[in-house]
Amino acid sequence: MLGSATHSAAGPGLFDLTYHFNDLTLDSERRELRRGDALVAVEPQVFDLLEFLIRARDRVVSRDEVLAAVWHGRIVSEATLSSRVNAARTAIGDNGEAQRLIRTLPRKGLRFVGDVREDSAPAHPVAGNATPPRPSEGPSIAVLPFTNMSGDPEQDYFADGIAEDITTALARCSRLTVIARNSAFTYKGKAVDIRQVGRELGVGYVLEGSVRRGGNRLRITGQLIDASSGAHLWADRFDGAVSSRPRAWKPRLSASTRRWRSIRITRRRLLPRPIAMRCAMSRAG
């Protein structure tokens, strides 16, 4: 079990840093972990944990500090914390036996012990010099983190997975530009103006939603929003039992898809019909 001594959590400060260790690079601004030129897939909470441990690598960090930095002070189970630590180790080629990079000190906490080289850049460039992203040709969309409405912090992981699956599904659609998950997840836990999101990410459309999981029941809602006007273009809700297999959802999802077969984006282009919500349902099985 990790210790619970209290220290101030390391914060991002005035600079967004890029950390190089082994053959890996962690970019805190882009929220990306790369091995060479290849992007390493990590869940948002795992990325936050890894970044926090690297920033505070000069000391041992306690369980309370980890909860404050990654879960914003919410209490989670030891099993949840352990699973995120294991996932962070796996992402960087470490494991619980070797502990070459992330070391557990019993009853004290965690410490990142790898050799790290830092590159820094201003986190907030002067507005006059900032260049907004160039809008993509054709339809472009960002999938924001889905809100966990369950009242259980441990369900954040499930809600994040829903948004990730939707992003992956949409990325397979031809003629549709989809913003990377790590960029979209910088808005996690923030109250944002969708029009501002559109300007900052250079997209015309934003998909947001929520997940409510209680007992063996699951509800997923989604809304497609025009990022230039803030107008809602499409919305739907899916309810069912968590224990249901994906095929049990298929009739209801197919009916919904037929009702919302396509949404006009420009005079000549269509945003592919909302197949993403079908994909997300696979996580309920």
C-alpha cells in the first residue's frame, strides 16, 4: 500500500515540457507518449500519472499526492490505483518485478527512477504570436471526454474508454478529419465553450456526451454540435444492461442509426452517420 504523507503536488508551471527517457518521449503539451516515431496508446489517467511521476522524479510521492494530481483528490480503491500504475509501467516497457523506471517503496509511495532529459517551451505563447490551427479541408471533428455521471470516480476509466472507442471508429471514416484523442482530452474536467474548442482545435464539429452506469444498467448519451455556432445537430441516448452482449444492442442501435442516417455538413459534404455510438456499445458487453 502506498504511503499517505502530504506534500504539494508538482504542477505544470510556466512551461510545457517534453521528457526523453530510454527510447521514449513524453510530450506534456500534446499529451503524447512516443517510442521513436511510433505513438504509444495510453489512457488519459495513465498519461496523467506518468507525467506526474516524471515531474516529481526527484522524490518519493505519496498515495495522497497521486490522488490529488490524477484524481483531483477523489478517493479511489487500491485496485484502481494499482491498475493505473501497472498500465503506466507497461506503456514504458517496465513491470512490477523489474521496476526499472517506476519504483514502489512499500508504505511510502512511488518514484520515477529513470534518467530523464527535458526540453521546455512556453506553455502559453503570447496571444499576438499564437497561430490558430488551420481548418481542415472537408468535415473535421473532435470527440471530447465523456462525462462520468455515475458518482463513482472509478467509472472515469470506463467513460474515457467510450470516448476513445468513438474517436477510433470515426478515424476509420474516409474524408473525415478526426482530432487525436490526446489533444481532445486536454479539455477533460473543464467547463468549455464549444465554439472556443472549435477555434483552438481547428474543427467544425464537436461530439460530446455522458455515461451513467448504475448497478447493471448503462446509459450513454451523445450530442453532435456545430463548433462555429454552438448549435446541436444530432443527439441520441442508448440504454441497456451492462451484462448485455453487443448483439443484444444491435436492433436498437440500428434503428437509431436509420433515423439519423446522415447530417449535412456543407453543401457538398456529409459527415458520416453516427456509427461511433454503435462502436462504443461494445464496451458494455
